[in-house]
Amino acid sequence: MNRFTSLFRAPLLMLALGLAAGMAAGGGAMLVAFPFLFPPQVAADAAPDAPAVRAGRFVVDAPSRDRWHWADGGVSLHRDAEGWVLRLDEDFRTGPGPDFHVYLNAAGTGTEAAFLADKERRLVARLRAFEGGQNYRLPNGFAPDDLHAVTIWCEQFGEYIGHAELAPIERVAAR
């Protein structure tokens, strides 16, 4: 009987290892493919009634930008009667990912190292859509005067996606 069980032990071990490897590879592939297969709807928030105080555009030649990690479009900061609103403009687009968040930064970013070094950065919210106009109301007590850039960051994988420098509106109009 011992000889009989030893004949089947190696194939069963190989089957178990193959099954585990296949499940890991399939799970990883689905994690990457899910946002492409089932993207959220395009956001269509109405622009705030208040004029923009600061504005900018996502940097298309940022050093950390690549084929999978990118963001394009405009961003603006508005102050209305209820407080501050950060707006990703109608032309905003980003490559899909699993866990993107919007941050305000005290200094310009552009790389993962610069983002992580900015100890004054503030989490705004989880990104609601990969495309379209989106408004994010900043919490009371938020002091955006000291925050000069917007970063899209993937929390799950610790990846820089894109950033936009926020310039006072008169400097944006002069460009």
C-alpha cells in the first residue's frame, strides 16, 4: 500500500501547486483588469457657482508618468458660501486603477518620492470616476492657502498617477 500511495503523492502535489498558482495569477489578472472591464460612469457634476481662486492642469510630462499611471485635464479650487470646493474639470481623465485617491499637497509633486516627502499633504477623498467633472467639498477648517498642488495617488499599490500645480487664477489667465 505504501508503494501505491507514493505513486500518487507527486502528481497530487503538482496538481495542488498548479491550482494555487493558477488562482493567484487569475486573481492578480482580475485585480488589474477589473477597472478596464467595469469602469465607473463618467462624472458630470455641475461646476461650482463661485469663481475659481486657483487653477491648473495635470502635468503631461511628469517624470513618474507612464502608460498605466497618468492623469489629464484641468483642476480648480473654488470658494463658495459653504466653504472650499476642489473641482476636477469636465476634461479630466485618468487611466483606471483599483484605489485612486485625491490629495492636496503643500509642494509640487511629480514623483512618488516627492509625494511621500510632503508631510503636509491632505487627503481629500477617494476618486469617484476616471473621467469627467467632479466636485469635492473640502472639510471645514481646511486651509487650502498652504496647499499648492493636486495629486491622484493609488493607495493600494502606492503609485503616483498624476499631479497638477494650483496657481492663483491671475497667473493662470496670463499664460
